[in-house]
Amino acid sequence: MPDPVDRLDIQVLVDNVTDSLSRTPPFVTREWNRLRQVGMKRLAGGSLCCANHGLSLVLTLHRGGRSRSFLFDGGPDPQAVERNGPRLGVDFGAIEAAMLSHGHWDHAGGIPAALAMIRAANGGRPVPLYLHPGMFRERGSRQPDGGVFPMDRVPDPVAWHAMGAAPVVTTQPLSLFDGTLFMSGEIPRRTPYERGLPGQVARATESDPWESDELLMDERFCAVHVRGRGLVVFSACSHAGIVNVLHAAREAFPDIPLFVAIGGFHLSGENEDVIPETVADLARFDLPLLIPAHCTGWRAVNALERAFGERVVPAAVGKLFTLEA
């Protein structure tokens, strides 16, 4: 069971959208206000963060007067991390470890830049980077004409080591930061409608045939227990299905109530037709807070807001969520 923290700060480093005008509850600091807190003197385009297709979160766990920071994914490319991080005042030297939630470019592409910035600030120490062994194959999407549109590959552990990481490659669940941060193993697939990423294929080498890879069994979630509130579940893309993710989290920690689900719920594109089933099943968890991001899609965000009202607070680049006991 994760040991509870007194406060959890979630800094959105990279997300698909920018939104500094919509009203937010008191525990959310919008991008422009966050930028002013860390030194922005004049509102101008060059002062702001950039949105990009991907997700990266900096988690800071506070407990008993000590803080620990963790990078959850890195977004799609170096430029987003290099632009947004300094503007948001991210203390890269405080980041002690990182995780790649699954093997897709829009979560992996910014990690090399983040590693360089972390090591430049921490005296050159290697950064533990948690990886799944199934994420290193080449992936692509099957096209209507039968061809395959390939994706950029995730670097292998040797390449990550050369970039300053200390790769930890495992399928097993792990506990970090004195038991306050939980990282899941593979997510069981239970619901009949959450079918992964339709049309995805993969191959080990260019001489191998493409094989179906729709389930993305390398995907994992992480979780933090906020004292007196419950479990905050981070699911970067929810290719396993956000309902399957929450079932796994509840089964792992049946004595801790679920408090927040945050991340990409991947209810866009071909998965838009499972929005009704997903919303209906999410209602059974009775979550106090849903923070959709990245690949959730506007139709799903609208459906979630209609169903759950003020409990839905969409993410955006630069937002800071502060969850306290």
C-alpha cells in the first residue's frame, strides 16, 4: 500500500492544448498565473508555453517536510520540454527518476532533452528511467490500402544509457520514493469494449513481418496516495482503457478510495464509439475528480462534463494542480 503524502503537485509540462482563460477551481493554477509566479513580467507570445501532441507531467510529492520529484513521460519532442520547462520554473535538478508509460513517440520524444536538463542541474548523475521490455519494437498503423505508416521507435536501453539514463527494464510493479509512488505492472484487460489502439502493428526488425499490436501490453500507470483524500491515478494514454486502469488500481489497493484519474483517456478517433460505455462505467467508480488530458478528445471531454459536471477539470499545458490532505 502506498504511504500517503501530505501534498502532491502536478505540473503539466506538455499537453495537446493551451487554455489560460477558462475558470478553474482553487487547487488549479492556470498557465499565465503560474508563469507570473515564476517571473513573467509581461504577457507576450514569447513568454508562453507551447502545446504539442503528447503528455509530460512533473510530479512533486511532499511528505514530512521532504519533497521528491518524478517525471511522468516526456512529450513528443525536445523543443516542448526545452521551451516550457524553464518558463514554468521546473526544478530539473530535483527530478530523481523518470518513467516512460508506454512505447509511443509522443511520450518518449522529449525524454532525451529532459535527461540532459536534469543531469546539467544534478551534477551529471544518471537518472533512473523505468521502462517496459515490450516497448522497443518498431510500431506503425495499418492503413486503408493495407500498407503501414511507421512510428518513430523508442530508443533501446543501450541508447538510453548513452543519453544519461540508468534504465530499469521490468514488467513488475515497483514502489519508489520510500513507498510513496507506485508504478504498476501490466494492466489486465477486462472490459469487452476497451480494445486498445485499433490498427496498430509492430515488428522487431525491418525484415520481420508486421504483426497486430493493438493491446499495447507495455503500458503502465502510476499512483500516489494523498493523505485523507485517496489515490491519484496517472494514466498517460489509457490504451488499456481508463476503466481497466481504474479496476487495476482499485484491486491493487482495495483499502484506499480512488480520488483522481488524470491523463489521456484515449477516447478520440476510432475509440469515440466507446465513449458511452466508458462514461457509464466511470460513474460506478464515483471519482471526486477527473482530469482528462492529451488524447482524450473533445467529444469525450464534453461527454464527461455532461455526466460529472464540476468534477471534470481538463488539463492544459502549464497548469499546476495542487492536491492536499
